[in-house]
Amino acid sequence: MERLIKWSVLGLLGLVLLANVALFAAIKITQDPAPRPLDGQRIFAASRPAVWLIQANYQVAVSVPEPTLPKASEDRLTQELIAMVRAGKLSTQPAAIDQAAVNLLLDNPDAYFVAGTNRIKDALALVSSGSGFFATEDGYMITAAHVVSASKDDIRALITDIEKQPARLAEGRTEVQRLVREQSGITLNDTQLDKLIAWQGRWVDKNVTVDKVDTQYYLASGTVEAGQHLVNTGTRLSLVTAEPIAPGRDVAVMKADVSSVPALPLATGQPSVGAATYVVGYPRRGYLEEAVNMDATVNPTLTSGTMQGPRPMDGGWTAFEPAPRSSMGIAADRYWISRAGCWAWSHSPSAPIRRAPRWAKGSTCRRT
């Protein structure tokens, strides 16, 4: 009887052992496979839903003082013309005197004209665009400050640059020739036109002011139809705060009119020099371009590289940057994605990667 019990117990133990072996085999067969290592395409696919294109539309009011000929300049011009007549260099015919006066004025307009009290007003539409990423699911977004907070100085510089573009200069020559002919009956030659256009450029450079800037922000993801289409269909957002642009950290926080959006964690530590970097964003030419030039279809892209740095910056912060730099367009603001989180990068020669400050309300660094 004891022997039977012994063999029965041994048999049961054998069955238990066999069951354990089968269970272990089933676990090995059915358990999830080992996770694949992160690579650029996986990071791009996981990060892309949180990276959106931001478009800032600026309605700008500008003005320049109207050039005037003060009495002192009129008297000087009259004395010069009288001297030319007395010297036999100028006839007394009105047409000849008018032409001589124009020649004197164009030879040195800065010596005769001063800024008057009346101002010539104008308005123009400018657009700036770049990339941003959601740092919180309730719509707080990180982007580059220069995309969404253009200063009046930057706008003024752009206006003077626009006026120097060849197409604008050619348009100005035609208009100036027409106005002079209509008002005085005089046709300017090419040399005189060149002098007058050059003087107008100097006048604008010296005297133009940006009087008012109204800014509206628009947001979209995926394949984006930028420009006017985005104005008509994009999600609205507002500026919460912005740091100074380069050599400052050039980081801004936005709040979008959205909820439950995909978000990326903010990095909690320093990046590793030499580590792989993956730059995700919308390659977009256009830090402050005229609105008429900004209509385009834009897709997000991925650019890989390695982390370089650290580099001490004015203000006590440290910069890192990926190398090689992306050449996908001027002001193509991207975001470096790593396993530790997201670091903001403004793609400009003087603005390398900087760690995104944890300004966003309720932001947390989460593993995804």
C-alpha cells in the first residue's frame, strides 16, 4: 500500500513537472517578442502626430514722412538757378529752368529735402511659419520665438529689403517716371531715374516706421496646405510667452484651441554628445515673407544626425546642436527627438538646440 501511494505521488509529481514544462513552453511561445530598437522611422512615426506646422500672419501698418522742400531749400535752389542764368549756362525759358531745377535736386536730394509733418501710410501682409510640438495634451505647444513673435525691428528690416528687390525696383522706376511726367511734363533719363530710386531707398531706410502689428496664428498637421488655405481652415492658437531670439534661447510657448492631442515629453537631462539625433518638422522657407509668396503644400520630414556640444551661451545657458545641419529651408524650425524626450531646435546659424523650458502648464515628462 505504501509502495502504491509512493508511486502515485511520484506519478502526480511527474504530471506536475510535465505541466510546468508545457506551461513554460506556452509562455515562451505566446509572450511578446523583444522590442525592436528605436530608429529614425519609428521615432518619426511616433512623434509626427505631435509635431504641427505653425503659421503666423502679420498685418503691418507702416509710414514714412513725406519729403518736403523747406523755404531755405527753395531759396538756395533759386539762387543756384539765377547764378547759372547769369553765367550764361542756362536760358530763361521755363522748360529749361524746370529741367535745371530737377537736375540740381536729383544730383543731391538729401541737401534739399527734409521730413515733413505729413506721413505716407501703407499696409502689407507678412507671413512667418515653422514647426511646433505639443508638450501637453491640453494644447500647450513649444516652438521657436522668431516664428511667432517677430519684432518691429525685424519687420522694418524686411520692409527695407523688400524695397531693394529687383522686381520692386523695376516697378518703382516705372511708377516714378509716370508721376514725374504727369506732374511736371519732364521725362527723366535712366541716370536720373537711378539717382531718384536710390534716394528713395535711402529715405525709406532712414525714416520708415512700423506703426502697428496685428498677428494671427494658425495650426495644422499632416500634409498641410500653407498660406491662405491654412488661414481659412487651420486651428487657432495664441502666444503665451516668448523668450528673446538668438542669441537668446528663442523659445516660445503657445496655447492651441484643442484638447486631447498627442504630446511629446520634455527632456529632463542633458543630451549625450555624439548620440543619434532625429529632426522632425516641416521644411518651410519663410521667416517673414510677403503673404503672396507663401502658398504651398508642405509635408513633415525627418533628418538624422549626431549631437554636438555643449556650447556656453550668453545669459548662462548651454546650447547643443545636431550635425550636419539640415538644409531643408530657411527658418525650417524642427525638433530633436531622443529616447529621453524632446528638445527644441531653431534652424538658423546663430540659434542651435536649446532645452525647452518647462513653461507649459501641467507639462510632464512621460515615457512613450
